[in-house]
Amino acid sequence: MQPSERTSPAGNRVINKILLSIPDEEYALIRPHLEFISMPHHLSLYEPGQPIEFVHFPNGGMVSLVIATEDGKTVEVGEVGREGFAGIQATVGINRNQVREIMQIPGDGFRVKSAALKSILQSASALQRILSRYAVVQAMQFAQTAACNRLHNIDQRLARWLLITEDRVDSPSLVITHDFLATMLGTDRPTVSLAAAALQKKKIIDYTRGAVQILNRAKLEGCSCECYKVLQQYNREIGLK
């Protein structure tokens, strides 16, 4: 069976890049444990303090990793799409998540019981290696995003976020609102509206109520800070870009 032909026991096609990248013998170990699930908008995969019962391998859509403070403010610190997996703490024996992980762009994918994955990893060295490297890359992503949110202006951060999101969902059409963008970027709605209007005036994006269409990706990359290229490089280093 070629990687491009991989399916779950129920016959659902596998698109997740981690599941496609591992050797056939290791995929055979995890395949019986793949449970296909729909991942609708705002589905909560993990809440802070809750036990991690499953890890998730998205086929599509995007998971946002969000930090919430006591006063109710939130900011996105990372994203997961078909290049990765969610519930990373479970692979290193940490059974509770301290980050909220929710579906911000709907999709579907597979979940595997954490206990089953832990057992599989004892016999799956390639999967263990790629999950460990992905964990390191995600930590780097957190650090880069924190620096970006602190040091770069909203125009650059918005451009970076739109590029990352397009990469995750493989589409220039994004179903998002100003309120959502403000939450993800840790700012307020008027500030995001001004930044989006500036990009629209330059004909880089088209923004309508609840949706963004990326019209010129090259120009959008030119508007972003260096953080986008840094984050791209992290994924290339583990062979997922």
C-alpha cells in the first residue's frame, strides 16, 4: 500500500502528513486505532486542566492553541493543521493540557486513545522520532509567535497569520471574522479592521463579512514580518512542509 492510498479501518482516506510519512510497518500498528471524526468550527479538543484522553491527527481544517488569562483575554500561540497533531503532551507522559485547543477552521481527522499511542510508540521508532521533533518545532513556534506578538505591528502579524492559515487549510478562502482575528492576534476589533482594510486597499486580500480571500500571496508575504519564513523553516526541517 502506497502512503497516498492509506485509509483508516472504516475506509476514510488519510491526508495527515505525519500518518503519511511513517513506514508501512508502523502505520500498520496505528491503523487499527484510528477513529475518524468530524471536527466542526469551535469544537474543543482540549481545555486547560482536563485529562488528555485522545491525540488528534487533523486531515483538514485548523486547530488553534490559545492561552487565556484570568481577566478573560485570549491570544493564539500556535496552530495545527494536516502537517501535525494535537495533544502533544500525551506523547511525553503529561496527561493534562494547559492550553485550550479548539477548531477555528472546520475539518476532519482521526483521533487515537492516548494509552494506545503510548503503547504503539514502544515499537514505532520512526513515529516516536517524528512526534518528538514535532514537539520541539511546536515549542519553537510558540516562542516565535510570542516574539512576533510583542515586537511586530498588527499589519505584519495579520499577514503572517493569514499565510500560516492558508498553508494549514490549503486554500486562499478563509472563513473568519474580525472578532475572531482580534482574539487570535491578542488585540481589539477596530485595530484588526484597520489592518485588514489596508491590505484590501492594496488588493492583497478581499474581505467580506465573515470571510477573507487572499488575492495576491506574493504581496502578502512581502507585508509579513520575518516570522512567517522562520516558521516555514521549522516545518521544512522535520519534512512536513
